[in-house]
Amino acid sequence: MTLRSVDLRKEPVEAVLDRAERMLGMRLDCETMARKRRSVGACTDRGTWVRVERRGLDRIRVQGGDGTASAEALHGIAKPAWLSGVVWRDETEPVMWRADETGLLPDAPVGSAVVTKDPQLSEDWWASLNASLDALAAQHTNRIATPDTETLTQELVTRTIHSVFPGVDTAVVGWRPAHGDLNWANMTAPVFCLFDWEDWGMAPRGLDAATLWGASLAVSALADRVRSERRNDLASRDGKLMTLFVAAKILGPYADPDDPRLVPAKKMAEQYLQELQAS
């Protein structure tokens, strides 16, 4: 059976949420509901948060779709505590539904995934981001990151980069744990907290930094700040490859001609292409 493309911001989700309530033994506050393309979340009547995700069965073969629960073993990272979870198979489609209950976030998300105005983040916020990403990279896991729900392999890195920048040597030097979906909708401010851990796992060095850089390109000062804060990752060979990986997604065949990120993404990609070819 072919998995149909679904956007949970537009699909009816009442039956799914009812089932999550029954299985977890709580009630959701619909007034607090946040809907994304493949997940829905809301506060509960016991002062927690529940996030319900839809993921195709073909996307869970590597690590089972338990990212939020498995991230509870990570230490030194500002993230909500995982409390409980339930999972079930959809009755009509090749889909897994998973509901995870976590502690509440300390503040609201910084913004949408890609921001168009400077969020004016404090020095403490940037320090917390750096401490969390450094702590994450120093840990160990058998999981593999799944950005955009695709298992991150050397083959995927090569295919994505070569789709826009053919001929580049894309061999990755080192892999380390990464969040896998580091954008402005998955972090809070003014108190820093990193959430939505369903895609975390091993990735080339610099994936998270490059992803956040790509989500910041519409605000040049913010993109520069990301590059400055994560300069060690982004200046590495793998960091440059991950910048090309992210730039290829922005500049690829489905690029929006009105996307303000196109010009800065192309400029940085051209610089890194020259540096990689010279090395």
C-alpha cells in the first residue's frame, strides 16, 4: 500500500487524539493545541504536554520511531523530561501513531521553523544552546538521525549534494549524535529548551549547525550569529559538507523563487565548494 502524503494541520485528528487520551489516561486542552505537518501537541489536565506523531512504517525500520523516549537517556541538555508514551498501528494505512507525554516547555517556541525577523536572543540563550549541542555531540548512540524522516546515510548525503553540486567529494569523516531537526520551531526562548527529539541520532559533524544556519538565512545577522557560535563545527570538512547538504535542499528543483534564503545559500555554497576543492 502506498503511503499518502498527509499534513496534520489540515487533516481531521479528533479520533487519533481521543485514542491518545484513553491510552495515556489524561485529557488534552484543545485551547493549547499546536498542529504541525506530521505532529499535533497540546497541554494535558495533569500539567504535562502530549505530542502525537504520524510516521510511515517504512520510516521506522532503523530505529523504531521512539526518538523522544530514547532521548531521555541523554544528559547535559536543556530539554523537557519524557514521562510516558504509547504507540499503535493505524487500522487502514501503513502508519504508526505515537503519543509521548513530556514535561511542559519553559517558554514558547522561538518562532516558525524558518524565521524572517531577528528573535533578539540573549547571551545566556546562546550559551545554553552551545552547552546543549556540545553535550549531545559528546555522547553515544546506535540511532541514526532521520532529517525530514529520511535515514541519514553516506548515500543520502552524496545524492542530496550532487543533485545541486555535482562532482564534490562528499566522503564524511566523522559521525556524532545530532538532534536532526534543529530549527526555530523546536527551541524555546527566552529560556532555552530543545524539544521534538523524534529524529535524533548519529549524523555528520555540523548537521545541526548547518540546519539552524539554513533556517536563519532570511535574517543575515542571525545567520552570521549561528555561524559564529558554531564555527568549529561549520569550519570542519564535515561541517562544510553539511552546509552544502542544507544549501542543496534550499536551492534544489523545488526551490521557491521568492525565498530570501536563495542568494545567501548560494553564496556560502560557492565559497565552501572552492575550499573543499582546494583541500
